[in-house]
Amino acid sequence: MVTNTDGALIMPPTILRIGYNLRRLRLMRGVSQSALAKASEIGRVSIVRIESGSGNPSIQTLDSLACALGADPSDFLAPPAVWAQQELTASAYPREIEPEDTAIDG
């Protein structure tokens, strides 16, 4: 665990990057958290925690999420310089999960 001088927990940059990239990839594909949870068989609350940087996903969890999104687990570790290129080619990704019209969970 990493803490600052006040003893508050500091999330490692890798955990934050994984969460940011999961959310970014999910939104690029137009998939709700609920739809991703169903497709990956990972609980929606777990997805919320990972996206917010408060979860610590296992490699198996990342693999399940990546598979459901038609991505590679390494995409969750992509640095900011890669994000713009991925957004330009987002239409090239397969879309196996249909977006939910009534989804309100982000």
C-alpha cells in the first residue's frame, strides 16, 4: 500500500490507468457497465470499482473484460500517447455487445 505524508492511501498510477482505459474502451464501443458485466461475467460493482481506480483486478478479470470488449488485456495499460490513435480507429473494433437504450449506469 502506498500512502502520502498524511497517511492517506494513494492509488498507484497503473491502477488508475487500467480504470481509465477500461472506461475509455467501454465508452468507445457504446457499451453500458451492465451490458459489459453480463458479457464478461464480472459483477457491475466490480467494473465500477475498477473504473474508479478503487478496485485491484486480477489478470483473469482483465482478460474477461478485454475479451468481452474485443480488446487485448494490454490495452488497459496503454499510455496517453496511444489513446488518440485508438480513438481514431475505434470503428475498426468489433462490436459484439449491443448498447442498451435504457442504460443509465454510465
